[in-house]
Amino acid sequence: MPDTSLISPVTVGLGGGLILDKDDFSIAPGAAVKLQNFEPSIKGGYRRLSGTSKWNTNQVNGDEKILGLRVFNSGVVAAAGNLVRFGSAGSGSYSTIGTRTSAGRYKFDIFNFNNTEKLIMVDDVNQAATYDGSTYTLITTTGAPSDPASVAVFKDHMFFAGMSSNPQEVVFTAPFAETDFSAANGAGSIRVDTSVVELKVFRDTLYIFGIDKIYKLVGSSIADWQVQPVTQTLGCADGHSVQELGGDLLFLSLDGVRTIAGTEKIGDVELGTISKPIQPRIEDVVASRERISSVIVRGKSQYRLFYPSDGDSVFNSRGILAVLKRTAQGGIGFEFADIKGIKPAAMASGFISGNEVILEGGYDGYVRQQESTTDTFDGENVVAIYRSPDLSLGDAGIRKSMERVIVNYEVEGTIDVDMRIRFDGDADSTPQPDPFDLSSPGGIALYGGATSTYGTAVYGSSGAPIQRQTVEGSGFLLAVKVDHNSAQSPFTLHSYQLEFIPGGRQ
């Protein structure tokens, strides 16, 4: 029987997400220095992202870039080029709702003032318009803003902002009347000392996001409305970044992704910024803020923000992903990851027939569905990478001779994954062992899984195998790297145990 008394095991549970603002010795072992197309799962571990597929096989308006998306009436309102169109999932053609002129990027809101649900849209160039499922109406009444960029429904009034003639003004209609701008009937305007980039209703408050300040409008009606400052020294870098998640508003400021509650409670100090772990990435995001789009995935407590460059290929286009989840210490916090290989020009999420859909409008005119049942990014391989920090395993001065690694992971079908141990920061002077495959366990009974074959799958078997792998080599620092570049199924990395024999000190 082999002598195992000298073997030292170290178990690493995966969690903490992508960390870019610390050195490897300061990073918790379960976190990652590279985490691409893996999502920190609310169920634990790191899961490879689900695929994307065309939500409708037709383009909205040829290859015109999609400028706006909104889930509405069990379908989608999509704007591309000079057309606003409505479509459903599948292969049916989009029908034209209305025509615009040289439109910018769209924003939408939904309201119901007269027992008919309507969609209101603005695009930073044209006048606002409404759509009730059958009729498209341009708002051209006296006093209507000519080119609003933001719109929100608050306390039964329609609010508009972002007009080129007066970017500091917020205009609102009379109550229950989206086309009535008469002061005698309760319409009016307010002004703040910053250019407004977004209006967002959260609970009983209308937040007014400016480029360098943030205000809120509180009160029950025009009789007692008050404009109060939230912060006077920072603003919102792009209105398309504002989303509601986990009982809070998230938005991109010049110093990172923030929550409105944290910013309002403590002012503008850095504790209000949730994205400090990926601060080097934020610099790239802010530089691309004219092309930002964002979306929430409610079922996974995720915030996704994309920042592609116009000239980038789809393969090289990037985004970041933030997950609100329970931390190892028992609290609630955000974990981050990179997304690569998705290039949306507009995003939307909502419910159709009771199911949450996450939709992206492409630069090529197609609407695609994220979190679809496919395993690829619309036919292209998902390139997913996890790399741990360089681990000292207790003492960076002791050489570790590796014996084996034991990996706990969960599969959802057939997988094609390479795993490897890297020594001493991938140093060329240190021999690096060959990668090994994480296998797809045979005989698992997963409904719809490629390996679940009638007559061979074992009833009640598990899709969460433990693989023991012998590893050769030695070094003072060890890192674990996982590479996935295939059209195979998602899988989740839960934990691994590194077994080594301590050697001499150098």
C-alpha cells in the first residue's frame, strides 16, 4: 500500500468572482484572475454561460443596427434605421409600427392611463411617440418636447428630459394625459444644474441622473413635489447603464458601477462603488460609454453591461457581468466576470407568456435571445476561461511536488474541457505539465442530455462527478486553469483539491 502520510491536501471552493485590483497573494483562493464566459452562480461555483440564438430568424430592417428594444404585448418592439417594428419569436416577419427620421438610441416606458396599456418611446432626435398595440401616435401637441432622450412615467405624469435645446430641463405632462402640456391642467417643468442623461422611477421616487450630479423628485403630487440632491460631485456616465436589481438601482459612473442606495446613503465616497474588484476593466467600459447597453437577468440576480466597439468583431466584443449573491462570510455582495463573444447594440428583458426572456439587438439587425437552450453563441463556440490566482498553499518558499488534483464539477450534457496545473506563474524555466480532460460522466440521466440514452443511462445518477487526476511537476506557486472552446454543454466548476508533497525551501 503506498505511503500517503507525506501528502498535504488543500481544498479550494470556488467563489468570489473576478478580482483585478489585488496581487495574487491577497486574493482568496476561490476567486479568479481570469473569468471569461463563466458566471458566478447563485447556486455556487462558476458556471459556463448559456448560449444565445436568434429569437426571430428575420432581420428587423435589413442589416440596419438595432437602436432600441422593448418587450411589449407578448412580443418585441424593435427600432432599426428609420423604422419601428413589432415582431414575435420564431420565423414571422416584423410589422411596421411607425417611421422615424435619423433616430438616435431609443428609450421606452410602459404606462396605462385609460385602461389601455401603451408603450412610449423617445430617441434623442424625434418627438416622442406612443404605441398601444395597433396605433402609433406621434406626440406633437403644443408644448411637447421636440427631441427628448429620456422618458419615465411617475405619479401618473409623463416626464421627459434630454432635450438638445435645454438639457437641464425636465418637462412633465398633466396627470393621466401623455399629450397634454398645459400648465393649467397640471403640466410643467423643473430644472436642475446638470445635463440630464436618464430618468428612472424607483419605488416612490423619480431619480434624475445628470452627467455630474444626481437628484431625486419626491412627493405625492405636483402640490408637494420636491427636488432633492443625491450627490453633487458625480453623475451617470451613460443612461443606458441604469437598471433595477435586488431592490436597488445600478448605474455606471465615471468611477465604476454604483448602487443608488449606497451613493445616497454615504455620498460619493468609494464605498458606494461595487465594481472596485474589476476597476481596471471599468476604464475600458467608461471609454466606450457611447456604445453601452445593459440588461438584468432576474432569475439569476445578474446585471450585464456590454461595451463593444463599432469596429470590433463579434468574437472580440466584450461585456461585464455582476451577480448579487451570498458571500462566503454570509453577507450579500457582488461577484464579477467578463463576457466575450456577444455584440449587442441594444438590450431588453421581460416576461412573455410567464417566461423571462433576455434579448439583444445586434449590429447586424437580428434580435437574439440570451440564456437560450443552445450551447453556442448563435453557432459560434463559447470560449470560456477560468484561472485561479497563483497559490502559495501556505508557504511560497516551499517547493510543492504535485501528486493529484481532485475536481468536483457539474455537467448538463456532453462537455469538452481542458484543465491544467500551472507552476510559478507560467514561468518558462519551470516544466509545465500537459492538460487533461474533464470527462463527461457516462450513463448520467439528465433529461435532454446527449449522454442520457435510454437503456444505458442510470436512473437517479448524478451529473456532478468527482474526477481524480494524477499530476506531475513541482513549483513554489500553483495555479489551476480551465479552458473551454467548443459547442458543447454548459458545466459548473464547484471545487478542487490539490494534493502535494512539501519539498525543500529555497
